[in-house]
Amino acid sequence: MVIFHSPAPASEQAQSLLLVYIRRVVGEVTYEVCEHCASGVITQVHVAAPLQDSGLGTRAVSHLRACYPDVSWRSCLAQRMTRDLAHRMRLPNVRAGQSCPHLPHGASENRGSPRSAQH
């Protein structure tokens, strides 16, 4: 399993972690980081159905925390599976508290499936 950083097609500020296994994208985490506020929001998590209970989401969020150790992470995840991930990883929900005024939070968790990759 390899994790690649990539710009997300959804917006200029969004970025993605692509979870790649044997030249195929098997998951994607979309997020935004505001370095001015040292805050970040996870806007989407998608893991392919056969791997949903494999810990890939947890691994990706841990990877984000390691890459941005000074960032305070929140989520705006709404689907049951991803809400459970946010709860396990102790990510407060953006709606439950104040969020960074510099980041737009209109991104939807249901935008689509991960992009296919041929690396």
C-alpha cells in the first residue's frame, strides 16, 4: 500500500491522499489545510468496498496527522462509516464547533468515487 498526495479536483484548496495498492486507487481522503490558523478539515473519505474494514481510513488519517503535526484536525464527514472513523480518530465535527474562517466547507462527502490510477 502506497499513499500519494495529490491536488483534489473539487477546489483549489482541497488536497487528496490517494491510497494505492498494486497500481489501483483503492481509497481517497480529501482534505483542506489552513496554515494561517493551523487547522484542517477532512471533507471526504472513500475506501473501496472490499477494504472498508481493513483500517485504511485510520491509516490515512494517521498519515495526515504525521504530515501536519501542528494542525488541529476536524471533519465534516456525514456517512455512517466515515462518521465512525471520525469518532474513532477523535476528529471533532466542523458543525459541532467553530471552524476556520479561511476554508470553505461546502464540500460534500458524496462527490464520487476515487479516481483510477495507472502508476
